[in-house]
Amino acid sequence: MGLPCSVSNLLRDHVTLEVEGIDRMYLNVYVPKLQTDFGVVRFFREHRGAIFASSTLMDKITRPYVEGIAGFARRAGIPVLTFAKGQRKDDLAKEHLSRFKGKEGVLFIGKAQEKASVFRTEKRRNSNTGNAYPWIVRSTAMVNQFYFYCVDEDFGPFFLKYCSYFPYNAKLCINGHEYLKRQLGKEGIAYEALDNGILSCANRGRMQEIADALSDEKICNLLAKWQQYLPYPFTQDDAAAGYRYAVSILQAEFSLTQVLDRPVMGRIFFEQVIRENLDIGRPEQVQLIFERRVTRRTPGRFRTRVITDGVTPTLHADYKKARIKQYHKEGRALRTETTINDTRDFNIGRGIAPKLRQIGFEANRSLLDVQKISHDCTLGQEAFEQLQRPKTQNARRTSALRFADTNVQALFGALVLLRNLPNGFSNRDLRLPLAQLLGEQGAISQARMTYNLRRLRLHDLIRRIPGSHRYRLTDLRVALFYSRLKARLLRPGLGILLAQDPLTLPANDPLLALSKAVERRCAAAQLAT
């Protein structure tokens, strides 16, 4: 079996299993009505009937809640551990999980001091009477956080972390691949697991259906189930008055795992990708992946890093606070995963929303699509020859897009800058890049750019977006083919050929044969070499 020569061939012929789904999801768990100072005041004065709202009233809730955690652990025989500074909590969880034999339960409770947003009482004075009175203000403090590391029958290992101070905000961390493994096991479907994924499965279709079915409702039901079991800071009267927990996304990872038939294929993939895509994270290119327009005012970083750990590289492309990571997982699978740390980067609220899932999965697929096109941009002979001839469309004639034309090469080079593709590009957008590629000062004129756009449009390489003066590129392949052929074959090849003295080349050197062939063709045409 021959080795694939392109990313497109590798992903088409050497992927034995493919699964798309939620990976890790880190959720903020909070009581919406208790996130502002006025909300806290209403809780104590209007709901609980206090004359003043103060931190003293908070302490009357906190002490019983912390004591309830200690009593819960003692009755259930659950170890309570204090995390050491720098200790990896996940490693400790894996150690306890390896000894756990039940279907579900609490592995251990971990305690750590961490900074948290809290409410404090501040003494103020009435400007008219001079009398002092308490006032609730938002602040931060180092307080105890209690980590409940648990195993759920449907979701597998997860943790729920509660702040021990009012308003007792929490964090929930789940793993979609663990959910998938549990569901496959419950349905009796044979599978082989990766550390955080699936290597093989007896029923691939059903596996993907299960991954797709991990809904917002199921995640919220998991939270509600364990909040009923674990110590809870609020009373039933509080819940009846609307003081209930809600969830929002702090971090979400959406993954695409493609298992390869041979380990060497992963290495080949990255050798090909690194050659082309060291600059995927440039602002011009990253928005093709995330479908978000990047301007000079857009905050955040936009870059790509290739990290080499041992012999297998990892590719990172950043957009604002989001990241696409691509790596060779356990030497067996290509993992492409999008991590979204701030949903507002995509004009979405922090609530769990199907739209966010769509953005994450589309980002993974778009990255792979760009990589495949970039590595497989060959044109057929007929398509190439059509570009070398003038074209008439609806009685309108335009000139050829000849490969040897310097202006055409620069025009396609400007189009390869992918910054304008998702939202389209205008006459103005291309004028400066084209001038730079042609070595001209300033931007080229609007009329000259209009002429170039007309040529591209009549050759069916761009189309106008209805109701606007913007265009979309219909086929990136043509622009890449022109640019790659010149940059990778003709320019370096001719440079090597012209730098060599034919008299010094070995008799069997291909360059000598090429040089003699060129001389014969030029002599036949009565041209000087």
C-alpha cells in the first residue's frame, strides 16, 4: 500500500472511524437572582424578612452548610482531602476512580482555598443624620471551595465544585466521551476506548446518534439529580420563591475524532499540514474557520503555534478567547477540537445553546476543509486551458487569466489571503493587498480593481452577494493552484536550473537533460536560450 501524498487522500482513504461530539464542558452553576447587590438585599429583606441585609445573615447560612458537608462525608464514609499547592486534581481523581467498584457515588470531597466573588457588608453613614448603616457590596476573597468528585451511572466521572461562601456559586465539569462510553456499555454495543475517546465501535451509526443526543436538558438533569443528593445551601422555601440554580457555559470543547488505519498516517498528516499551515492563525485566515470577521478593533490574539512534544506536533489556532487544537491522539487518531471560552466572541449568550454546538463542530470541519483544499488544489487540463483563453458570457467578453501574467498571479495571491471569504470582500478590500503583491506604492485605483473583479466574475471564480457590493470566492482551488505552481515548482526550479553550469552536471543528471531539451526547443524556434 502506497503512502498518501495529500491530506485529502489521507482523510478519504485511511480513516477507519469518525465520531463528532462534546468533549469536556465546564459550566457555571449560579442562582440568577443572587448575582447583584440589590438581589442579595431583596433576598434577605423581602424574602427572609430581615431589617437589614448584612454578612452576619450570610454567616448563619454558611456555618450550617459547611457543617452539613462534614456530616455528609462522615455518614457516607467519604474521604475529605485538602488539595496541596500545585497538586493535579485530575490525577488524584483517577487514583480514586481506579478503586471505585460501584455504579455511581461520591469518590471523595476535595477542599482548596481559591479566590471567589463574594458579597460583604460595608459600613456607610447617612449624610444628613450621620448615623451608620450596613451596605452590601461585591468583593473578592480567598474562601474554601469544596470539590465533589463523583461517578454517575449515565455520565461517568464528573465533579461539582461549590463555593462555601454566599451566594454559593458552583462549577460543574462533565466529559461527553465518558457519557458516550457509558451509554454504549448500557446498550451492549462493543467498543474499544481511547483515553478520552473511542478507537473502534461495533455500531458506528448508533454511536454517533448517542453523541448527538447529549442535550442541554440531560446536562441540567444531571445537575438537579446530584443537587438533591449532595448537601445544599438553600431551603425548600428559598427554591419555591425562585432562588434556584441555573447553568451557563464557562468553557466548552467540541471534538472530531478520526481514527487512522496506521499510526504513521498521523505523522504524514502533520508533515503535510505544517508545510502549508504555519500561519492558519493569521487574522486573515482564522475567520474562515470561525466565520467571524476580524478587524483592527477586534480584541484578543490571532495566531497559530505548532508545538512539538517528542516527535508528534500539535497545531493550535487562536481566535479571541477560542482555540482550535489539532493533535495525534495516542498515536492512533487525529483529534480536532474547538474550545470556546467566551460565548460572546460569537454573539451568543452564556446559556447552553444548540447554536454554540453548531459553531464548534463547523469550526472543526472548516479547518479540515481548508487543509484539504490547500493540499489538493490540482486543476484538470481542460479547466486550466479555459483560464488561458478569453471568455464570453451573455455577450460580455473578458480577457484571459493567463498563468504567466504577473497581474493575474498577484490577483490570485491576494485572494489566497482568506480574511474576506466568510463575509465576502469588496473592491476596496483587495486594492491594497494587490498593490503590495505587485510591488506598487499605495493602493491601486478603484477602476483598475473593478476591471479585475469583472474578469474574475465572468470566469465564474467569484460571485456577487445579492443586495450588496461584496463578493465571495466560488473556488479557492484555482487561486491556490496558480500560487503553489509558481512558488513551489517554477520559481525554485528555474532558479536551480539557471544557477547550474551544464558543463559541471553529471551526464545522468535530470537538470542536464532538461537544459539540453530547452536548448533544442529554442534552437528549433530560432530563439536564444
